[in-house]
Amino acid sequence: MLTEHLASLGIMAWPLLITSCLGLAMILERLVTYALLPSLNRKGLTGLFNEVRQCCGCEKHAKSKSDLCQNLCQGKGIRQGIAVLLSHNTCEKSVREEVAGLWLLKQKRNLNAWLKPLMLIGVLSPMLGLLGTVLGMIDMFRDIAAAAGPVTPDILAAGLWQAMFTTAFGLIIAIPALAAAHGFGVWANHYLARLEFALNHTNLLLEGLTMDDDGLATAPSASTVNSFAVKKERNGSNTGCPEVIDAGAVAA
């Protein structure tokens, strides 16, 4: 049965079969990749923000951030992003924003991988199917012209069925490919927006800003105020970026 349907596709059987296999492989690969992404739920982000607040308010300010940085480097997703910020916590806010932007760009490239080839398959497969239909109709009319006897409706119906089947097969490939490409794109944009929010929130906490998860200001503790004052005094006396804390751990 399957071989008969493939034979009905004519010379476009192999191109359509190859595009269908490639499209299915890309959809499954992206589905597994997105399903294994670390969760960015509210509870998990709140726990990470609390860890950053505690190390910012600790008397051993640099040591606590270094320990938290090494701990976060062992995780994935947003934990590594926060570790990147903590490893540059003695730099200026603009420098940390640039570093976070580079990290987000890398995540965007990983999340959007294979989406454009998947969209290309969704665009090309109907064209391949239409080409097969046109070639099939050309063969049908050539056979009709060569026929010596009368042309009956069943002959026309059989030829048109074989010709139109390639267009239907191309659309069967294109619709899931385009739907998956756009759906994964929406998924990736939503995930990247959550990553950006978490990094911006952490960056503000490193500046000594005291706020809750919704951005509302809270009363700072005395240790937080003292550590922030020491940091501002240190940044005022140094023109360059201070030494990065445990950069080797982040690179690993």
C-alpha cells in the first residue's frame, strides 16, 4: 500500500520523502530540546532572588558571591546566567548588562536553531508537490494524445488522482512544519523574555536595590546598606573594572 502511494508521486517521490523525514527529525529534536529546558516558574525564580539578596547582605560580601557563583555554575539555564552576572559583580552596571546581553544572545541562537530550516521545508514542500502535479498532468495529457481509442472519464480520473496526490502530500508535509516552526518561535520568545526579566532583576539586586519579586521597594537591611556603600566607595576610587571573582568557574 505504501509503495503504491509512493509510486503515485512519480519523480517527486524521493524529494518529498526526504523533506518529510528531515522535517519530522527537526520537529522531534526541537520538541525534546524545549521540553528539557530548565523551569522558570515563579517559585524557582523567587528562590534564586532570595539567594542573591542573602549574599548581597552578607558581611563577607565578595566571598558569599563567589561561593554562590560556583554553586550556580553547576546548574543550567538561568542559574548559569546569574552566575555570569555574579562573576562580574565588581564591574559597573553597564558592563554587566553587556555581558548578560552576550549570554542571552547565545541562548537565543541555541533556542532558534533549526527553526529557519523547518520553515524552509514548510515553504518548499508545497512547491515540490505542485511541481509533481504539473508533471503528472503533462504525462496524462501526453498519454491521452497518444491513445487511439475514445477517452473515458475513468482514464481522466485515474490520471488526475495521481497528479493531485503529490500536491496533497506536499501540503501534509508543509502544514506541520510551518505550525511547529511558528509554535517553537513563540515558545522561544516567551522563554527568552523570562530569562531577560530574571537577569535584569538580579542585576538591580547586585546594585544594592532592595525590592520584591514584583519590583516593589522594600526596606533595606543595615548590612545591605553597608556593603553597598563599600562597593560605591570602591568603584569611585578605581577607574577600571576590578578583578573578576572566580571567572574560571564560569568558563568551565
